[in-house]
Amino acid sequence: MKFFLMAGAINALISVAAGAFGAHGLEGKLNDHYMSVWEKAAQYQMYHAIGLIIIGVLQHPSLLGSLTSLNWAGWMLFAGIILFSGSLYVLALTQIGVLGAITPFGGVAFIVGWLMLAIAAAKHLG
């Protein structure tokens, strides 16, 4: 519970900082395409940071508790942030196109994470 709450809060913080850095520090340094890539990375990081916070709250014993599927949901969202947003940040800064090959693995991790959250809810509420 504590890990996903903290990881979510830290990732939300990083997302806000990355968004501000992109808007102010990278303005004029990246072309429109790579600026859009940077913004997408920050946007998806924030969405999934909120997901991590929700999972952390749901892990409270009075809610869903420590279901294995809920734990997997958190780890998959966390991995997705690293792979998806992380690869996009690096891609935007370096413009090394091959890094885009990592991004879909993060997307799959996001999908699996949300699916595991649905499974956790179905098991508990089913």
C-alpha cells in the first residue's frame, strides 16, 4: 500500500516537473514532433501516477486489501511508466528513433495493469 502511494505521488511530481520543463526549458529546442512526444510522456505519466495512487488506496485492508491481482496492477503501471514515458522522454531529448521500439512494451504494461485492476475488483466485488 505504502509503496504504490509513494510511487504515485513521486511520479505525479515528476510529471508536473517534466511538463513545466518541456514548456519552459525545451521551448525552441525541440521541433513540434518531439515536443509532442515529450508532452505525451508527461501526460501518460500523470494518468498512471494517479492509477498508482488509486491502487495504493485500494490496498487498504478495509477496501480490496492485498489481492495478488491488485499488487500486479500496481507493478504493471509502475513498469509502464518507466518503459512508456521513460522511453518517450529519452526519445524526445536524443531523437534516436530506435528508442521508440521500447514504448509499446510500456503500453502493454499499462494495459495489463488496468486489466489486473479490473480483475481485482471483479474478485472482490464479484
